[in-house]
Amino acid sequence: MKATDLLIRQHRELDQLFDQLDRVDEDDRKIVLEQLARCLVAHSAIEEEMFYPAVKDAARREVEKALVEHSLASYLLAQLLSTPPSHGSFEAKATVLEELVKLHIDREEREILPRAEAALGPERLAQMGERLVVRFEQVSETFRRVLSNSLAQNAPSLGKRGRSTRVKVTAKKRAAPARAKKQAGAQRAAGMQRAAGTKRAGTKRAGTKRAGTKHAAGIKLATGTKRTAAPQRRGARSSMPMATPPQAKRGATSQKSATQARGSKGTRGRASMPR
């Protein structure tokens, strides 16, 4: 079977599986979804690994679009597989995936397969068809691992200066608690440092205030003592008898003796006068 015929047959099988997923009861959705995921992942893998590289020169732009659609389909399929069939968003996710896959199938059958027929020829397409069948069966057995690898390879690049950095969800989830714990520790340390600084500043202000109070009390005490001692000194000087200088004392004695002598002389004179 030619590779182009094989791919068209697998397209029809995918259409049927999407129709069954819409019609079956909620209990049977998981079974149909498992078969759909197995077929879709294996189909995308053989196209990306073998078919697209062979026809890329003949339909480069169309192949690039198809690869982008494969990446989106893988993401939507992973979302659908992780959603319980009873969840309200299951039907919405299944509908979006179905629309994307059918759009991709239509574009591929109109733009890529005819160019592959013209570029490769029947013989090469037949040889490729045999290899595609073998690889399809291999991928079907491990489709979940293949899907996980596809998601990791097609994850958006968030690197700086053009360097590719793949987003690893598991690693981010593991690193998030450690970062949160580290940030919390840093915040606690900063808070303790601020509290210690505030306490030291408060202690310093309290010491300054106590020193100022003590200094003011000392000045007040010294001033009161000086004011109290001053009247006592003045009172002491007024109550103490003033000492008479020796010269003044001798002068007073001489004056007294002279007065007494004059008195005696006058008395004697009055006695000697005739009456």
C-alpha cells in the first residue's frame, strides 16, 4: 500500500472515532478515547518521522503548518486524557480537538498528499507505506510515552537571548515550594533584622532620655543648693558681732581719758575760785 493511501485510510478511521466519541454514553467514553488517542498519536508520529521529511522539499510551507497543527493537537489530546468524562469541560475539549484534527486532515489531503504523489512516485510511496505500517504498530504500544515526549519537545521556549529553554512542568512544580520557602525565610530574616534595629534605636533613645533627665536633675539640685546656702551666709554675717579694730579701741580709750581729765580739771578750777 502506498504511503498516501495508508494516511488517507487512517484519516477515515480518526473521523469514525470522533463520531463514536460524540455518540457513546458517558461510561464508554473512556474506552473510545483510549482508542482515539492511540490512533492519533501513532498517525502523527509516522508523519513527522518519515512522511513529512520526504515531502518537505515539495511542500515546505504546508509541512510547517501541519507540524504546528500536530503540536496543538497533542496538547489538546493531553488535556482531554486528563479530564474525567463526567466533567463539564470534557465535551468542549473533545469538540475543539475534533475541529482541529478535521481541519488538519482536509488541508493535508488537498495540499500535501497530491504533491507527495508527484514528487515521490508510486514505487517510493509503496516502500514508504510498508515502513509506516511497522512504525505505526510500534508507536501504538507506547503512545502515552510518545505523547509525553512530544509535549516536552514542542513546549514554548522562554530562554533569554535566543537560547532554547524548554519548560518542564514537573521541575517547576518541584522548585516552586523551595522558592516559596526560601522567600519566606528571607522575609522572616528581614523582619527580625528590622525589629532588632528598631529595638536598638528605641533603647538608644531611652538612654539618651535618661541621661538628659539625670543631667537636668543635677542642674536643678545644684541650683537649689546654691540658692539655699546664700541666705544662710548673709544671715551669718549679720548675726555675728563685729570685731573692733585695735587702733579704734585704743583711740576710744584715749578720748575717754581726755574727757575725764578735762572734767576733773574744771571741777578743781571751780573749787579754787572765791565765792
